[in-house]
Amino acid sequence: MTNSATTDHAAQSPVWTAHRLVLKIGSTLLVDQTTGLVRRVWLDGLVEDISAARRRGQEVAVVTSGAVALGRRALGLGKQRLKLGEKQAAAAAGQIALVQAWQESLTAHGIAAAQVLLTLDDSENRRRYLNARNTFETLFRLGAVPVINENDTVATEELRFGDNDRLAARVAEMIAAEALVLFSDIDGLYTADPHIDETAVFVPEVRVLTSEIDAMAGTSASSYGSGGMVTKLRAARICMNASCRMAIASGHPLRPVQALNAGGRCTWFMPETERHPARKRWIGGALRAGGTLTVDDGAVIALRNGSSLLPSGVVALEGNFKAGETVLVCNRAGVVVARGLVAYAAHEAARILGRHTSEIATVLGYRGREELIHRDDLVLAPAREG
């Protein structure tokens, strides 16, 4: 983390230099909170930014909130807290108005809009993930701008992203974007909530997500305004693991991307790791884990040195995972050190914990994999300090 504000202008901006860029738009920016209608003047300004980026040769994808907010008005639901069924109905009604607004604005600039609705399973299931990625690649090749939202109409509470910050990060990881910008009603990360703490200090750049950084977000998903800083830091973790730069920036300017390129204030999350192969980016970005393996100190060192995870280094497990599922690997203190695709189902893994590889065939009755997680199926967690 540095203490100097970002002063680079367009030529040095990660937004300007990214070949592939993801923009996430918060609901409060896109939908007027009084009328419940799309803020068309603001949207047209953003689309002008998108058009300018495309003229520079950039490929742009948009993750947009606003369907539920627009659906409230369409169905006369008011501002009360919605039950799951009501929220799904509002999303169904509002998504039509949302994508229509995007289509009209993009078409006015000669750009084809392509609606993409995703569920959590589209990013966690490898086959569906690859299919979604191929769709994005085809849309970019054909010159379209993907307009993406979570499919709230069919997503259940257990199988949903729950926030478009993490959805945007997962999309950025999926399409190998170089930069993601989360536009919201706050211009970046502060040491405390600036709405209630006048001593809060702006943080211009983060290179390591420490416990100190996590504490700055507060404990509530609603802290720091409507979108929540907690979810934005979760998104940053996904992006940094995928070697994608991420910014939290104010979306209030009528040309928000232009303002950012001109040196507008924001917080950049800058990964220091090299980009993983696509398969490892998928593993590292998974939001849902089937279980947890706790390992001893020797196993942690071995993993850091590039080894596979052997049964002998595992001291405990939790969860009823299947073979091939993503699991977390934690040290004895409970800190996640890696995640990977486990070679054995939980009931089999439990039988060989702490065993040497030469004992696996005797214990299980068949000769299985020597590793619980092969190094090719394992991604180390980003380093944490503090």
C-alpha cells in the first residue's frame, strides 16, 4: 500500500492500457432513486466512454445492476424489503427495461449489445464456465459489448453470487481482462467509513490484501454506502489472484471512464503475481468450496515450494465433498494457504489422512492417486501480511 495519490493520466492508466476491460455499474448510479427510472443522460455519457474505448481498440464488457430496482417500479413493489419470490419477480420485470436501456444507448453509437445472464454455477462448473467463456470470446470477435447481470430470476440463495462486485470479478477472471473498474457512489477505499468518521484517510493503492485492509471495510456488507466495501474487497481478492488490476471509483461524473483516465481519484488494487494459466485462474477464482483440508506446517512449506498435497501432510478435513470438487487448504491456524481440486471424495480422503502414499492401496483396497491434490490442480492463496 502506498500513501501517494494516483497522478498518472491516460497514457499510464490501467484503464487506458487494458486490451480487455470490465466495467461494473452499481444500481444507484444507473437508476434514479426517486423516480425508479433509468438515468438516461448518465448512461449515454458512460456509453460514449465505451465507444471511445472501442475506437482505441479496447474490448469492453459491462456488468450492470439495476434490474430489481427497475422491477420494483414496474410491479408497484415500493421500497419495502422484498421476499425471495418478490425479488425474483422484480428482476424478471426489470431486466427487460434494463437491457432495453443499454441496447438503445449502445445502438445509438453503432454498437451491438448482447445480454448475458449468469448464475454461480456458470462460473463454478468447469464445463459451463468454458461454454460461457467461449460465448464471450465470440461476442468480442463479432464486435458486441456483453451486458452482464446475475440471473436473479432463477438463482437460489444457496447458488448465487449475491452481489455484482464478485460477479464482475469472476467475469474479469473468466475473460482474462487486464482491468476491472467498480463504479459506485464512493471514490475508493478509506481507513474507515468516511461517512461517519471524519478522520478516515483515503487509500490510493493496495498491493497486498492484509488483515489491516480487511478491517478498513467494516463488518457489514452495507458499510461504505449501497454497494458495500466488504464485497468490493472480496472482488479485489478474486482479481488479484487472477493478476487483474481492479479499481474502486466514483461513478458520479457524466463521463466516469474519461474522468478516471484524466487522473480521477480511485483506489487501485495491483496484483504482483504473474498471470496463471486459464485453468488455474478458474480454480483460484472459485467462490464455492466443497470442504476444507487442514495441513501441518511441513505441508505448507512443501506447497509453497511447488509440491503436490500428499495425504501424509493432512491432519483434518471438513465437508462432504466429491472427487474433483474445489476445496480449501488451511494451516493449523485456519488461514487459507491454497485451494485445489481434490482427487478423492471426503469419505475416502478421511481414511487416508496422515498416511504415506505406499499405504493408500492397502487402506482403500485399490491403487488410487498418490496425491490428495496434484500441484497442477492447486493454486496458492495470495500472500497475506499483518
